[in-house]
Amino acid sequence: MIPVFVGYDPRESIAYHTFCQSVIQSSSVLPSFVPLASRLLDDFDGQQDGSNAFIYSRYLVPSIMKWDGWAIFADGDMICKNDIKELWELRDDKYAVMVVKHDYKTKFARKYIDTPLENHNINYPRKNWSSVMLWNCYHRKNQILTPEFVAEAGPTFMHRFQWLRDDEIGELPIEWNWLVGEYEPRETAKLYHYTLGVPSIPHYEDCPHAEHWFESLDNAVYCAGEQILKKDWRDGTLWSRRARR
């Protein structure tokens, strides 16, 4: 069984469920999903400084795991196209955490446009490194990551992994965190990250690789051959993406 911690924001809960569906439909092993919902963590992310509600709670994964074993963390605004077992098999005990080491500056000044989540899309060192992480929860350096420490450390310290030396941060292939809209479209990517906004938001409904996201959404809401209706966020009406079977 693979522990998969997923960022959860009630303002875009559809993203969480769509991501989990994408993992389920492509996995050959049993995933165990843990939603990092602030309500279930004593409102831990009440001090959030960014657009989503799991800015800091991602760094609680080692403590939730009681500093034992490995776990995956992923933002909710993603789609997994390959077997999650492939990502799991990349773990290496010599590292405290393993990430895709993005080196880019965003092309877009705003993200999540025309939603309550709209925010400045700020550039900073190691941007999006923490959006997919293979956590070595047992690693001695991660034992510092108590809820009290994470709450007090601040965004710069946490997002830049400053409790670790550079050689304690392993590198994952970029295909496991392909930034939709920031990188050129790539059909061979294994995990698509809709970091600017998920395709259920009208501004992003025609973004590259939107079809993969909608496919997983359709599979998530499909029930016994009936059409399940998808909300149109523009006017509150409902419409269906799947033909009746």
C-alpha cells in the first residue's frame, strides 16, 4: 500500500477527487489517500500566505506518518497518467525528500483567474519543488518537522527546504510534475500539474492537456451508465460531458 497525501482545498474539492480518480484508474497497487484538509488538522493552515489551503500542511507528512517509512505528497490540481507505483519505486534512502527540481520563471502574473483563489503568481527560488514530494519520513533531518516548527518557520524557509542540505534533496524526472501552461505540451508526461488553474475553471478549460483532466473527472462522477452533470462555473447551470450509455 502506498500512502498518498493530497492537498485539499474546499474551494476546489473537485480537483482533489479528480486527482484521486486519475491515480486509481492507472495504478497497479493499492493507494491510501490522505486529504490534507485544514479542518481535519485543527485548521493548521489558517496562517496561509498563498492561494490554496495546504501551503504548510504538506510539510506535516513526516509527523503524520510518525516519522516512519515513505509517503507521497501531491497538490490536488494534478492528473496522474502513469502507474503511481513507478513514482514510488524511485525512492532512495539516502535522501530526505525527492522532488522535481524545476528551474523556471512563470509566464503568467496571475493564477486561478476569475475565482476566489485568484492570486499573484510570484516567482521565487525552488518554485513548485514542493508540489510533488517523495518523503523519506524516517530521515533524521525530517524529525525537526513538528507542527510547531512548521508553523513558526515561515514560507521562505519551508518552500526552499532550508532545513536540508542540497545533497539531501533527491531529484525526480520532470515527467512526474509537468507544469501545464508553463512548459510546452508533452504527451509523454506522467503527471500533469495544472498549476495555473484546473480546467473546471472557465479561464483554463481549453488549456493544454485539459482533455486528460476532464476524462478523469468524467470517470470520477460516472455512475451505472447514467450521465452525471458537471457544473458550469460561469452561470451556475449544469451540463454533461459524457454521453448517456
